[in-house]
Amino acid sequence: MKFRGVMTAGLVLCGAAVMPALAQGDDTVPLGITVKHGWTRQTTEAGKTTPAYFTIHNAGTAPDTLVSTSCPIAHHTLLLDRSGQPVGGLVIKPGETLTLAPDQTHLMLQQNRFRFYAHAMIPCSVDFLDAGKVILYLHVEPDGAKGYEQARRPIVKN
């Protein structure tokens, strides 16, 4: 009987520790910044410069600023505005969703170390002034893609 009580208490404590993490999700930081739907297009060879896109949402109560980005697959990353000029930082106001997209502000991956194959995923990080570093995965879309396509998994019957 004592063992069962100790096990029950242990499970309750483990559940209490895990619940906040589950409620928060894996792409949200405590200050309310969410980064999703990252994508880029496939390339034909290494060394290319390739644009990348993603969406940022601020569910917090204060503005935050995207100050830098980093993708280990590229020698350099730059935030560029629609005219191709570098952007020092992007302010995301509370409740605002900012979409980096073709013909708008976007991320430029310069001198890529490898070829990007369709359907691969590239890890990157985006750094915010208050929220800190958030991990972003860029989905590599086929050449000619116009946007992020959520991966669909086939239904497998046993």
C-alpha cells in the first residue's frame, strides 16, 4: 500500500511538471512569440543564395523585435525588405502576425553549404530581443512553389 501511494504521488508530480510544457507547444516561447510555416525552395547546387520565408505571431502583451537569424547550412543570413535592402530588426506588436513572403520582407540564406533537396527540413534560429532564441525549421518545397505546404502523411492501415 505504501508503494502505491509513493508511485501515485510521483506520477502526479511528473504530470504537474509536464503539463505547462505541453500546453505551451514546442514552437512558442514564454513571452508569446510563435514562429511557424518556415519554407524555402529546392536548389540545384551548393553555394547558391536562396530566400526563405516564415510567419511570426506575437500573442504576448508587449512588442518584441526580431534582431537576428542563423542557419548553419548557410554561411550568412540576412533579413531583407521587399526592395532587397537589409533590415536591422522587425518589430512585432502584441496580437500581430508578420509573414515573411516572396515580394515582401524575407530571409536570405547566402552561400549555402549544401544543395537543398525537396521535402528536406533545415534548422535555423531566430533571435528576439525579449523572447530570445526560437528554433525554426524551414521545409524545402519543390522548385516553383509559391508557399508553405504542410506535409501530409499517408494513412496506414494495419
